[in-house]
Amino acid sequence: MIALYAIALGAPDGLAGARGEPLRRLPWGAMTLLAGDAPLPLSAETLRAHEAAVRRIAEQSEACLPARFGAAAESDDALVKAMRAREGELLDALRLVRGREQMTLRIHGSPVPAAAGAGGTGYLEQRRREQRLPALDPLRAALDGTVRAERIEPHTEAGLLASVYHLIDRGAAPRYAQIVRETPLGDLRAVVTGPWPAWSFAPEVARS
Amino acid sequence: MKRRELTPAEQIVEHADASLLEIIDHVLNKGVMIRGEVMLGVAGVDLVYLRLEALLCASDKLLSKGEE
């Protein structure tokens, strides 16, 4: 059993996995699959070790799509076979994240109540607009030219409205964080972390 | 009565700090998966998923309290 750590462009030799083991580079077209020993069991320490290994890959490669903790295959051949059906999608994603990294915003605040009387299509359209969080538009305007792509994940927990994931150029994190700090968001509160490898910009599932 | 030992997933949920919660969201919730392959060592991970939003929300409240 082998663990997948990342799919990368321009990954160097000498990278290490969560146990410190040398990662094997499996060439696959223009891409490289980075594989290590079998996945470690779930614990706080192994989650941190997996994140650190992916971070090292991302920092030293041109482009890196992180693999989720626990992604594993029986063999190198099985791993490549599992990826094959998604080659185009993975390449597109690698081109998007090349030379970039991710910032994460947790948006806290009270949800805007839905307007009464909106039914059917109108309701769905309204929900779509709400999930895009128009209250963040002033921040989007301030970050214009800094953010290259955005993903939003709405939440249902009271007080936590959404997670917003932004792709920025490498090295732009200090400027990004300063803009977030200095942009008023009314009743909303944005907690920023990063830079991260581009976890939220990887296609989620490679079908075997 | 002797308390049973917490599972690894329960230990993570009980003791996670803000930085670990951020790592959990990225490392367990995001990234490339391999469908049809074994997800080794991830038994109980559903519990972490279920609690993650609440924990992220709570960690912000703790943070806010510390800043006051």
C-alpha cells in the first residue's frame, strides 16, 4: 500500500513524506505523482505531518495539487490507473494553481433573513446570491488584482456563515492579510489563515 | 465505572486547537481523493466532519474572548 501526497508540476528530487521517508516521483505525462509509504493512522500528529509534507512539496514545486489525508492505492500502477480518467481536469487545476497559494477566510456573522414571498425559481436565485455572500463585495473589490480565483463553502452552524478560499500569487500573503484587516465588513468578521497549499482548488475525486 | 478510552477521532475533536482545526479542514475535507481505494486509518473521520463547523465557530468565539 502506498500513500499519495500530491500531484505536481516541476517537483524536485529529495522530498520527504509524513514519516520523513523519501517520496517517489512517478512521472505521468506532464505531471508527477508523489507517493510515500502507506498512510499513517488518524491522529492530530499524523494530520500535522501530512500537512507539513504537502507544504514542503508545494513550496518546492511549480504547481501542487494536495492529496487528501488517507488517499492510498495498492501499487504505483493502481495509483496511475486511478488518476487516468481525470488527467485533463487535473492538468487544468495544476495550471490554475501554478505559482500560487491559498488563503482561507472564515466568515462569522448573522445570516441575512430570506425575503418573504420569494418562491420557486426566485427562492433558488436568492439562495444562490446569498451563498455568494454579497456582503463581501467590498473586500472583493479591495482584493481585485490580488485574488486569482475564489471558492465559497456555505456553513450551517449558527454564527459561521461560510469559508472562503482565495488563490493568490506566491508571496502576496502579507498584502492580502493587510487588505482583509483594513477592509470594513459591517457586521461580519473575517478570520484569515494562510498561506496554504491550494487544498481547495484540487479536483476532489479521481475515479478509479 | 471505568470510562472507555476515546477513539483517535474523538481525541482530535476533544483536544483540537485553532491551528489543528484549520489543518483538519484542509487535510481531511479538501484535496484529491482516490475513489474506490482504501482510505486507511480514517475510521471515525465522520465524527470529525460532523463536529468541524461547530469547532471552527467555537474557536473564533474563544479567540474573540481573548482579544477583549
